[in-house]
Amino acid sequence: HNGRYFYVERDLPAGSEIFLSYGHCNRDDVHRNPSWTSTMPMTDDYHEAAEVTRSLWQTVRQKATPDGQSTLFTKQSQKLIDETKAGTKNVFAKDLIPSSPPELMQ
């Protein structure tokens, strides 16, 4: 792609997704990062979103009605999700946090 060659260490089934690092993983490294990196989540953003989501799941499990199919559970969970997202200052992490009870339960 654009004069770059990529090699894999195993056979890949058709339709597989390939992930690679562009080498720009630290938002604080503004002198080395190209300008386009300011619009994409970085490694730390994913770590923060994972921690917030883990904490959110624990809170939902403790505070919401245990019947995962009930309307009350959905309303209680959605309220906790909305409050969590509103309190998350990192916009990249905020976008990675589940937005609904079904997303959170996955």
C-alpha cells in the first residue's frame, strides 16, 4: 500500500482484518505525531475507556435490578451509562465507552 510492504507470519483467511501500528501511540508526543493523530484514539484512550467500562459494569451490577431483561434494569443502567459518559473528560475515551445497556452487556 503506497509503496509499503506488509508481511504476515501465518496464513490469513479471506476477509480477515489486519491491524497495524502507525507508531504514534502517545498523545503527549506532539512534536513527533503527524497532525492527523489529533483526531484518533490512542493507546491511553483505550486503556482509560476499558477501565471506565469495567468500573461502570461493576456499578451497574451492584445498583441496577438484577433481571437484565427488565425495563427497570435498562432505565437504571442507561442512567449510569449517561452519567459516566458525561463525567468522562477524555473525548476519545468517552466515544469508546458503551452507549447502551445492550452494548455494556456484550
